[in-house]
Amino acid sequence: MGSFDTRDHLVQGLWLIAALLSIANGGFMLFAPLDWYVFIPTIVTTGPPNSHFIRDIGLAYAGSGILLLYAAAHPYLRWRAALVGALWLTLHGLFHIYEVVTGICGPATFWADAPGVLGIPALILIGLGILLARGRIAPAGIPSGLFLSNMDAMTHGDAAYARDIAAAGGKALEKFQHFMPVTSHRCHADAAYFHAARIGAILVADCGPCAMICARAALTDGLPRDLVNSLLSGAPPAPLADAFAFGTAIARHDAAADAHGAAIEEKYGRHVRTELALTAATVTAYPAIKRGLGHASACALHPMRV
């Protein structure tokens, strides 16, 4: 997962707006409940004010807003916080819909309240929809059945090992889901450089399905097909040779990894070295787990291509 793009920032913006509106409204209710009561024109029609209940609702708004602030900092990893933050706000909005449907309040009152009552949860749900449509959510928290189905689709049916993990008990699959994002962490490294190290490492540990999964991920990240195929063949172009060699050395536990890493750090900085080291060291866990569980596939006799 690379740096945030425009649509990721859009999700952040939607959740930040929802967070600030929720916190502002909650703070108003907590610190000036009677002023809030007369400030909202439709509230006075519901009965006399009760400072205790107004503050109770203010706490719910403020709590939801704090969760949304946390989620907005990194929507990809913290989408579950946004889901929790949206829960009360959405139920509150649905209750207002119930009131107008059953005649408890009139349409005029409903539409006057709708921007604040329905608009805030709508912002959160729109952001979640964008993330889901783009597959930009971390796997931790996805229900196991849905996660396993997605794994089968993503790996073209090569995810039997994940079902073994799910059957192991002790929340093993959920723990595995928390591990997965570190293997694709990329923030500072150039995409081609990153995937050169990643594919170099995976070719040492596996020359079949896992390597092809990494190759398809490189295509998704925007790398040209010819470049990905050159990496799969073990013949990276000169600008990527040091990253490829770094990944290969890490996977082989070769002492040369230190020299390659030092050269990369001198040229691109410590952060890039860190990202390449993380992906090269962790991506090999997948074929290692598959091999340990008896799901390793034999190497192909023909060159791998995408």
C-alpha cells in the first residue's frame, strides 16, 4: 500500500468534517445544554429541557467524534474506528426517520433536522464505501468468511493455507490479518524500487504462486508489464538491480544484505531502506507458512510471466 492518493485524502476529509461537527455539537451540549436547547429551533417542540439528558447525548456525539478523528488519521488501517464512530450517529439518524414515518414528528421538522442528523453519518458511510470499492481497507476486522472468499479470489484459489489458519482456533486468523499490511507497507520508496526488492525476495522463497501474487500486486501499483516480467525472470534493469539484490540477500540471510542496504540508504535514505527491508523480510512468510502446512506448489518449469 503506497502513499495516500487524492481519493484517500477525500475519505480523510469527509471523516474529519464529520468528526469536527460531532465534537462541536457534543461540546455545545455538554457545556451549555440550555443554550443548545434554544439554539436548535426544532428541539423546543419536543418538550421541556433536561440538562442531564442533553449532556448524555452530548457525550455520545463527542465520543463518536473522537473515534472519527482517530480514524481520519489513517482510514486504510483505522476503518473499524470509523465504523464504530458511525454506529450511534447512524442509529440516531434512523430513529429520526422512524419518527417521521410513524407520524411522531412532521416532515417539516424532519427536513430541518436532516442536515445535522443524517448528514454526519452519511459522510462517514460515503467514505467507507469509497474504501471498500477500492479495496483500500486493512484485512483485520473483516469477517472470516468474507476474508477467506476474498483471499481465494485474490490468489486464484491458492489460499487453502488461510483456511487452515482459520481452523486453528485461538483467533489465529485474526492475528494473521493484523500481520498482513506490514508486507505491503510503502510510503517513501518508489513503487518500482519497492517491488524489485519484494519480488527479489519472493523468488528466493517461492517460484510459483506467491511470486505471481507479488507480480500482480506490482501491476496494480502501476508498474509496466514488461518491467514486472523482467523482475520475475531475475533480470532487473540496472536502476533496480541494487533493490532486487537487497531483497534477494535478505531472503537468503546473506551477509551481503548489509552492504546492499547501506548503499540504498546512502542513495535514497533510511526510510526507503526500512521499507524495502520490511517487505523483503516479511513477504517470505507466506510461502514459508504454505510450505509448513503442506500447501507449497512445485516450481514451474517455464518462465513466469504476467
